[in-house]
Amino acid sequence: MTAQRFRGPVLPDGEARDLYVVDGRITYEAQPGADTVAEGWIVPGLVDAHCHLGLDDFGATDDAATEQQAIADRDGGALLIRDAGSAADTRWIHDRDDLPRLIRCGRHIAATKRYIRGYAHEVEPADLASYAAQEARNGDGWIKLVGDWISRDEGDLAPSFPADAFADAIAAAQAEGAKVTAHCFGHGVLPGLIEAGIDCIEHGTGLTEDLIDAMVQHGTRLVPTVMQLDKFPEHAAAGQARFPAYADTMLDLYDRMPATIMAAYEAGVPIYAGSDGGGISRHGNIAGEIEALVRIGMPAHDALGAASWRAREWLGVDGLDEGASADFVVYDRDPRADLSVLRTPTRVVLRGRAVVG
């Protein structure tokens, strides 16, 4: 294959370099005669750390719809996706070199009649650990639990399972070599999950100072999905008539959300960007989540890192290292100084091939 040259500042350090692509791999060794393909700011392929390929409002999508979701994410610069639960079997994406790299959590695991219909395995507490082990074997090194949801009996958010059932499920999945994450809006479910050694929390609006300290101690990660949290007032309005306590809880969590997430950031909890694409949230909008993180107070450099080089390191996928797969995005100006450029990449390169530009 003919060598290709890309020139410009390479993030995260911003040093101006010549980056070459040879046989789909990155090298910084000069390649005489290489064609200069693009110049600009070169960013390691973006990462959507909370996305749902193969899912829409009603459950699993067919492969054609899933393909269009993946293309939208890819064309938005997300070249690595951690799928945070899907009712569809999306492992076929692994065989497509033109679609983003995918890390699958398998199907959500929820309590019976305590989650969105058609999305999850709905199980009883006694069966939670066995389903966790099953999804650990079926996924790509992660599983997804539904930590809390509205309880119609209580009229408010409540943990989906007892703390000991969660602890057994976490242990069962980790024994299979998988990491565990959980959907968590409220406070009550968090102490048991963090103490049991869960690897990651999704959303995390119920965090308090003591729980943030515990996350730091245990090395627990956080993917807040700020754009999804912005929908809390809608959820509150929809539940106000039947579940006023739930509506009050959601509004309180929303009001405190920026301070909660920034308290975790300032304490040193590793935070990553996730768009929550799928269902009611559109695909291809990881740029919007980076902007949302900056809106609540995160510095632009760190917000971009949360959706690029830091997220890739967390998920065990190389960035722009010598010999790494050529997965990167080129922009015509520094995205840290102007986040709007994230929506208009000059070129998107996946596995050494330009898929945009």
C-alpha cells in the first residue's frame, strides 16, 4: 500500500508532526514519496463510552438499521464504541472493517417489570448472578446491570435488586473475566454497588461526597451521559401526576447534576464521555456530549480526552502510538479551542482507510 502522510499538531500533546499510514498502521518514520493526504489537528479516534447499537424505542433493531446507527457514529468521529447494553446481537459488527470498533456489554439485566419493555433480560434476584455470568461469557468483556428504576410500589426511584444480589452478580461476572457497569440515577443503589467493587457507574446523579471518595478508593469509573441527564425535567413532567415523589426526585437530581459530576471530577474520579445514543437519543453525537461536559465545568482538553485518548487507554485500545491501527480524526482547527469543529471533521480514518473526507 502507498504510504500516506498527515501533517499537523497531534493530540494530546499538540506537537506538530508528520504521521504516516502504511498498511493500515501508524508510523512516524519518514516515508519518502508519501502523498500528503490532509493537514490539520490530528486526534485519536473518538470514543463513545455509552452507546446502544441495535436498539430503538421499542427494543432490538434489524441489522440494516443497526448499520445506519454505526455509520452515523463513525461519521461523527466515534471510531470506538462501548455498547452499554443492546437487545440485538451485534457481534457481526466485528467483521466489518468499515464500522467502528465495538466493545459489547450484551443485553441489559433488569428486575422483572422494572425497565423499558423489550430492552433487558428481566430476572428475579435469585437469578441475577447466573444471568450476569451468562452475559459475561456472551459479551466483549463487559456487562450492564440496571441498578435502579422507578418502583410503582414506592412511587419513586428504588434499587432494582437487594445489595447482596448485586454483589453476587458482580462477583460472578468478574469471575468470568468481565467488568461490570450499572445504570444508576438515584442514591440508594450506589453504596452497595461501589462497596461490591463495580467497575463503572453510568449517569451517577445520586452521588454524594462520601460515595465519590469511595469511588476514588475503589477505582470506580463514571460515564455521566450529561445529554441524557438533561432529559430529567421531561421524565419528571411525565411522572408528576401518578408519581409525584419520583418527579420531585428527578428534578432535585437534575438541579444538583452539574455540581455532582464536577465534584467527582475534582476528586479524581476518572470520567468518560458517552452520548447514550439509541432509543430516544440520536446516534452520531459524541460531539454534543463533549460540549455538555464543558458546559457543566470540565476543561475542554479534559472533556476531549474523556472522548478520545483517555477513553481509549481505559478500554485497552491504542491511540496514536507507533505501529497502532490508524484510527484518527483530522480537524482544520484546534478542537480544544473551538469545540464546534468536532461536528465537521476534515477526514475520518478508520483502520487506515478514509471513511469521511
